[in-house]
Amino acid sequence: MILTVTLNTALDITYRVRSLTPHASHRVTEVTERPGGKGLNVARVLAALGHEATVTGFAGGTTGRAIRERLAHTTGVIDALVPVEGTTRRTVAVVDATGDTTQLNEPGPAITPAEWSAFQEVYEDLLGSASAVALCGSLPQGVPVGAYAGLVRAARAAHVPVLLDTSGEPLRRGVAARPDLVKPNSEELAELTGSHEPSRATRDVRRRGARTVVASLGPEGLLAHTAEGRWRATPPRRVRGNPTGAGDSAVAGLLSGLVEHLPWPERLARAVALSTATVLAPVAGEFDRAVYEELVGRVRVTGEADAA
């Protein structure tokens, strides 16, 4: 079982319009709703790849109930969300006919100390049956800024490989706890290190504690700096569409490759192909399987393993 943690879950709502014009009324042509938050997106992609995924985090209020109802009908995803008094947030993506997306993210609920303690107990219990864990997304109000660092240390103590995908101060503290893998995008990488040169920045993040750094460079693909070597993975072509969730699909590709013990070039090719195929899917947490299968063998991976 692969465990994904989403402390700030969401109900993702996607509105499709012909075009988006400021200060104007719009007729919505299609509405979709899905359980969201980065870790939930990761879990759905993992399930589509044939892996069993368990999701944990917080869920509360009418939005939280809607998320849990939908998860109950998601094959391969097990709900281990912790109930809270507050109401889970919604995120709204407005997508026009060209694929350009405007994102609106509500704040999450305020988490009480008792709710945070309850989550930690659930998390440590789930680690006992996990083959890997992904810690994903922002922190809701009330959760300590060093929360991910503590969760990384708990996973390491349980000998479970841990991937961290967050930003800002939670990322900085989490990296110092020595996660097995971090997956920042280029902006998060620059904010963490002060460097806008990805190769230099990924080396810096490894020096700060991360065993492996896989940087997402958007349409340019992925840059990986690992203990085994350094690689660059680039999609064979650019696509237009909704990029929401593309990074989460890359995380699913990296995690599935880890538990399947794939060599790094194959893990990176899978992650890039999934990410690209997600841009062409209608909503986050899904991917265009035909595009994925077309691209996975065509992703260009350059670099080399370090000598033993």
C-alpha cells in the first residue's frame, strides 16, 4: 500500500467556459467535482496505475462529506481521512476553450491541537503497512509549520521511503529532516535555495538533507539529482491544456517507480509521460491513458549514473 497525506484536502470544482473576461458574466458549459488536494490526486493516479493507495489528512463539514462520498466510489483508493469540526475548502478552476486556467483556492479549516494529535496517531499506525508515503501540499491553519519535518522523521523511523512535495517554510524544515525525495517546481526550488539555476539549486537541496531531488520544470520536464546519478527527462512534444494536477501525476509516477524498483531513467520517463497526459485530461487526478502510453517510450532521458 502507498500512503498519501493531504493535510489541506479540497473539493476540486472545474468550470469550463468559452472565454474568461474580467468584469463580465459567463455561461458555464460544464461543471465537474472531484476530491482534491495534491495527495488525493496522487492517489487516484496511483490507483489507475494498479497500485493500492490509502489517503489520509483532514475532512470536515459538508465539503468533507462530499469528498468522502466520492472516495467511497473510487476503485483502489482507501479513505483514512481524520474528521474535523471545520469545513474542508473548495478549489475552483475556470478553464477556457484554449485550455488556459484560472485557479481560485479557498483557505482550509483551522485544525485544533486535539485534531492534529488524532491525525498523528492515524498516520503512525498507517506507516506500519505502507511501502512508501507522499506528504503533499499546503498546511491548514493550526498545523505547526514544522509538521512535515515531524512526519518525515516518523516515516524514516518506520523505515518507509518518504517523498515531500510542499513549499515555503514547511519545505525548508522538511528537507532538514532528510526525506528520501523532494519534488519542488522551479519557483519553489528558487525560493528554497536563492538560485535560479536548477542544477546548482538541486545540488544545494541535497546538501541541505534531501537524499534525492526531482525538480519539475513545467513543459521542459524533470531534472533529477540522486545518490545514483543525475538525469534530465524531457517530453517529446509540448501540449496545451489544464496543468492542474500535472505535478501530482509526476509524484505518482515517481512513487510507483520506487515501489516497483524501476531504474531512475524509467521512473523519470513514467513521471514525465503521466504529467504530460494529465495536462490533456479534463480534471486533476486523471490522465489521458492513450497519450500516456504513446509518450512513455518517447520521453528523452539524458544523463548518467554515478560510478560505483
